[in-house]
Amino acid sequence: MKTHLFTRLLAILTLLFAVFPLAATEAPAWSVGAAKVDVTPDYPVRLSGYGGRREEVEGVVQRLFAKAIAIGSDAEGPAVLLTVDNCGVPASMRDELVKRLAAKTKIVNERVAICSSHTHSAPMLAGVLPNLFSTEIPADHWTRIERYTRDLTDKLEQVALAALADRQPARLAWGSGHVSFAHNRRGFVFRPEDHSLPVLRVAGADGKVRAVLTSYACHCTTVGFNKHHGDWAGCAQEYLEKEFPGAIALTAIGCGADQNPNPRGTYEHAIEYGNALGAEAKRLAAGTLKPLAGKLECRTRQVSLPFDTLPTRAEWEAKAKEKSANVAFHAKVQLAKLDRGEKIPTELPYLVQVWNFGRELAIVFLPGEVVVDYSLRLKLEFDAERLWVNGYSNDVPCYIPSERILQEGGYEGATAMLYYDRPTRFAPGVEDRIIGAVHTLAPAAFKRPR
């Protein structure tokens, strides 16, 4: 009997420790709010991510969410970080969100970050992967894509405002763990990977976990069925929200453009990976993390990434006759632009963003499908113990290859540009431009001595 009572008491204490991991001894240093909103459409719309799926969605296996955490008081100037279960949020949507928030809250551009989970089982958005299907999208399908784009913009505004309204005394802390289901998918001898799992914990004045933000460098391509699903990122969020009742779990993606979950292909795989990430994040969030007390500073810098030499009209015309439907459709799109008198762009505007909490943590937000070389290089040039790098942030204009991958070529280095409607591959030098922008934005205290 005594053994039975002791076992029950131990179980209760373990649960309480998981939900209330912090002793409420120090005064909360922050004002933080968290919110989430369901963004699963109740009407049919094409999914993004895979060009072979050309019918509208056939059902819902897992609901999709947009979530937000708002950090800082009005006097300090709050910052809002949003995550959304989608293949990619375009810069135009972020611009509209910032405009709306600025009108209602006076929040500034530098203090808004949007991270897409890159699930390939969420609705297509206008402005991302326009050539994905290598054929014209039927007018009725396009009408619903545009409708969802408007609806999601409204939902992002709603969840950001809800997080701002939810602000209350809180403590912030962070740490980094390890999961290993991502594998480099490129068929080359050198296949780098990044298995770090940074975790940000928001705890209330009572010590209860209110929000958990995680990030991992891996594609959300575990499943490819024609149904709504958050992939492993959605499963990780479900796991954490069950383990921390009442908390909101948010998932961003690191520099995982050349990383796939492996093996993959079933919902069971997505659950397995989500649970593995969730369990590691829970272990960290329920334990001792590094407190964040330094002032939150937010900066952005826009750089231009030049494209390689553009094809001539004659070369576009030749490409339009190729047997490859992807190449031919892309070329026809460029020719149509020329016929309308439009200028083919020679460079891509690229917004680099860095948030830092004093000297304690720097978070880098990079747009696009950023390959793993970027996070690995940044962790060599900055203090890896105080650095967090996200891709798929604020815009998903195309793949962002490193210099190595540009030279190697292949999907991430060249051919994926067809689906993003970019005129050609990047010119050499884009990696140094992006890394240079991070160096400009991040305080010197985070840099490794040379």
C-alpha cells in the first residue's frame, strides 16, 4: 500500500514539475503574450509544395494554425514573432501585415517576423511558387487561391493582435537540444546537416509554461497526400500542447532547404518525428534553461542578390520548345512578360533580419529556402552557443544556395528557380552578401574572434 501511494505521489510531482518547471522566485522581466488561430480553410483550395497534385484538397487530417508571441511592453516597443503552417508566406503578405499592425499598434517593421513551417500539405498562396504546376491554373482554382491568400492575411493580423492583447508578466529562457531525423538529400559526397534544436520558453509569473518556440533544419515533406496536414512540425506542436496544457507551441524551420526527413511517406512517420522533436523540446522546456533578460533589439537590412546572365529572347523562344514541360512553361511565362513590355528582373530583393536579447541570444531570420551551409557557416563566425538561425522567414522567394551548391548545380542550385518564376540561377557571390548582412546587423559581442 505504501509503495502504491509513493508511486502515485511521484507521478503527481513529476506532472507538476513538467507543467510548472520554474520556481516563481524572481520578478518576471518581460511582458509576453501568445495566441493561435485556426487557418484551415472550409472551402476547397489547391495545396502547395508538390507540382503533381493538381486537384483541390480532398480533406483534413490535421488542422493548420497561425500562432504568435508578442514580446515587450508598449513603452519598450513590442516585437511579434508569428509562425504559420504553410509552404511559404510571401513578402507582400508580410508587408500588408506590417502596414495593418503599424496603423493599429505603432509596431515597426523591424519588430515583426513571420516564419513558415514549409509544410507541403497546406493551401497555395498567391505570390509563392507561381510556376509550381508548369501549366496554367484554372480560373476557379485561382479564385480560391486568392481568397485564401486574403483570408490568411486577415488571420495573421488577428493572431498578432491577440498576442499583443494577451501580454502579461513572463520570463523568457532558451536552450538547445538535438534531434536527428533530417538527412541531406543531395547526391554528393559532402552532405552537411544541422541537428540542433533551439527552444525558447515563455513562462508566466507562476512558473507555468505559456509558450514554447522550436526550430529545426528540415523540410516538412514527410507526407504528400492531397489533404491538409502540418507534417512533422504540426505533430510536434500537438505533442507539446498536450504535454504543457494551456501552452501554445510554435515551430519555425532552420536552414533545411537541402534536408529531408528520412524515411518518409506516411502519417506515422510525421507523428514519429514530431513526437521525437516534441519530447526533446519538452525535456528542455521542463528543465533549466538560460534566462533572457537583455534588451530586445531588432534590425533589418535589405540586400540585392544578383541573378546570373539572363537568357536572350531567342534563347527563351528555344526553351519554350523544349520537351521538358517545366522548362517550356517557364520560358513561355518569361516571353509573355516581354510581350507585355515588362522588364525581367536582374536581382532579387532580400530582407535579412536579426533580433538579439542583449548579449545573451541572437536570432537570425533569413528569407527563402536556405540551405544548411548558411547556418553552419554562421555558427563558425559567431558564437554558436548564443546563435539561432531560421530560414523560410518573412518571404519564400526561391531557394537560397550557398556558393558550394551554386557550383555543384542541381535542384537547389539551379532548376528549382523554374517553379519560383525566377529568370535564372543566382550569380556567384550571393552567400557572402547574405552573411555580410548578418555581420552588419548582429552586435559585435556575438562574433568569434578572428
